[in-house]
Amino acid sequence: MHVNKLLSFLSFSLLGLSSGKNILIFNPIFGFSHVKFVSFMADVIADHGHNVTLFQPFHNAMKNTEGLVKNKNIEFRFFLPMGSPVSIRKCTICQRKASGNNYGSFSCDACKMFFRRTIILDLHFRCVKKQCCFDSESWSNYFKQTLISLDLTEDSKLPHCKSCRFHKCLETGMFIKPSVLLKMSCRNEDTMESVIGQLLYLDSRRSTILMTKFSFENPRLEEIVKRRKMEIVAQKILIFSDASYQMNDEDWRFFGMFTTVEFLLNLDFMEELEISDQMNLLKSFAAKATLLFTSSRTIREKHDRIKTPGGHEIVPDVLSTLFNVSLNFLSRIRSLLVNKLIELNITNEEFLLVTVILFSDPAISTLSPNAVAIKTARRASYTSALFQYCQLTHQQTGHTRFMDLLSLCHVVNKNIEDIQSLTTIVKFHLKIGECKNLP
């Protein structure tokens, strides 16, 4: 109805113009419905005797013009965004022909709908090849060839594993905010399933980015909270580039903290808070959350002490000699939380729920009354989900399991106190230079 009114108004406006004008219509949008509307508009102008050139993005030149315009005098011209040759206008996930960005990644409609359906329906897939379908020799050859010549190899056979396809979606930047998920899936209440599903999704994205991406920038915490765009590069590019770069322990420390902050920022209630409240929350808990995620990853990798993703010890024994501290103290720092998580045999669902419960503690003096109210309500939702999960998985001992999990708070606090003590000792002995952090 509105489209017809707009076209009628355009037709009326053109009555006062003499025919034969050269008119260029620029259409910067890839979407088919938008192309169709602009094409209708071009028809109206051409029907009034004007020369029309329709200038729009390259998608598929043959199909872009099929049936879109009735007037045969309309000329089509196509363009590509700067720096985007025709040879790489393919989906970054499956290499089919793609038409634009979907959820933050240049992808085809099939991958877009696959990602959307997986998130909304909370689907879970299992890879029989230990999550390495995209690491096959053919895929590696394809990737190297793309880096060198920006040209796609036609005979590269891509995997059909749904689990690896979903992780590839995350790796290329696809993301839907949890607050948007509720609207898309028509869920208006926080069920245990929806709460856990959102947390698993955010954690999968966090771990995928940590293990596949990196940034050479050194942003302040405020810049991250305000969503300043950062230049994120793939770790594979660092390896295959001419100036090969290996991430060191300081890089892993920084990027681990960065991905943790991103995880916390994307919790659905955070966008309801003022910037100042978000900053105060993150300053009080980001280090604890990073320790929790590091310890959880350590257990998955079958280690008994915290290490970087690169495999290096975060608290090596040599510190005992350098700074005159006991080996028992160092051992406690690197294994206290890890041992507790192993003792509890904690599941990923329990781990994530405990993490967000600790994060949503409203007992922070610098928070505004509005932030306290929002956090209190969200903490109740997370706590209820954990209690239901414990009852479901442990039945008669569900309440005991619930209390055991919440006791992790004391272990995390003690581990952080020890780390702060060690940091004070190190600073006392050394003059520490500036390093990448999130001040």
C-alpha cells in the first residue's frame, strides 16, 4: 500500500519535467525486495520518456535483471564494493555464491538460515572427526590459495558436518544477541532451557573467537563497552602471512580477558544498564570470570594447572626462585580452582550458570539503584535455572549439589586474592612496563 502511494507520488512529480532527461538511479542495497522496488521506480521514470540507468551492486548480473523491469530502455550497470573482486564474492562458510552480510558475516542465504535455525531451535550437533572437518588438507590448500591469490579453488570439497558448519559460522563472525533471540523465537519467559541455551551459545562464540582470532589493538575497557569497532584478524592469517607471528603469553592473557568481557557484555540484561554501571560491573568481575574460563578450558584440555591456550604455564615454578615465594603458594594459585572444578565434576551448563550468578551479584556499592534492581531480578532467574538443573540431574541430592556449586564463590575469591598477592610481590621486585590490558 505504501509502495503504491510512493510510486503514484513519483509519477505525479514527473509530470512537470520535460522528457528526455538522463537519470541515474543508484541502488546500494543487495536485498531482492529493495532491488525490486527500485526497479519499479525506474519503470515509472522511464515510462515518462526519460533515459534511466540503474546502477546497483553485483550479485548475479543475469538474474538481477530477469523480470525486474518492463521498460526495455532501462540500462543496468553493476558495481562491486571497493577492494572486492568478483572472484571472492562467495560465502565465507560454504563457498556458495553469496549476496551480502548476514548476522555479521558475508554469507549465502542457506548458511544464514542454517545459523538462525540452529540458534532459535537450540540445536546441538556432534562432529565425528573431533571438530576438524574444516582442517582437512583440501581445506588448508584452499585457504592458502585464497590468501596468496584471492582466487577460489573450484575443486576444494567442503565438509557437510553440521557441527563444524556451525562453528565456521561463529568463526566468520555470525552473531545474534540473546535479547534478539527471545523476540525471534517468541519466548517471553526465562525457562531453564532458554537461559542455558543462551549461555551455551555465547560461550561457544567466546571460545571460538579466542582460539581462531586475535587483535593487535590495545583498547580501553570503556572503548569495548561503547562497542568501538576493533580490527580482528584470523590466527591462520598470522601463521600464513609473510611476517609470521606467534602469539605470546601476554597476547593470550589480553585476548582471554577481551573475549571474557565480550561474553559478559552480551548477556541480555547488560544492554539495559548505563555505561557507568556496565564499567563498574566488569571492573569488579572480569578478572574472576577470566580465571573461571581459563580453569574450565584447562580441564577440557586434560591439564591439572592453568595454562595459556598456547600450552605455556601461566605461573611457572621459576617464579619461586626469582621472587622468593614458596612452590606451595605457586601451586595453589595455578591449581586451586582447577582442582575444585575437577572435584565437583562440573558440567558446562552448571559452570556457565554459576559464572553468571556470581557476575550478577548486586552487592556492589558503586551501582545505581536501577542497576541493582535489574541485576537482582536476573540473578534470581539464573539461580532458579541452576536449582532446576540440579534437581533434574541429581534428583534427591539436587539441593546439596546446588549448594556445592555456589560454594565455588569462595574458591574463586581465594584464588584471586593469591594472584593479587603474587602480582604485588612481582611489582615490588620489578619495574613493570606497560602491557596490553583493559584499564
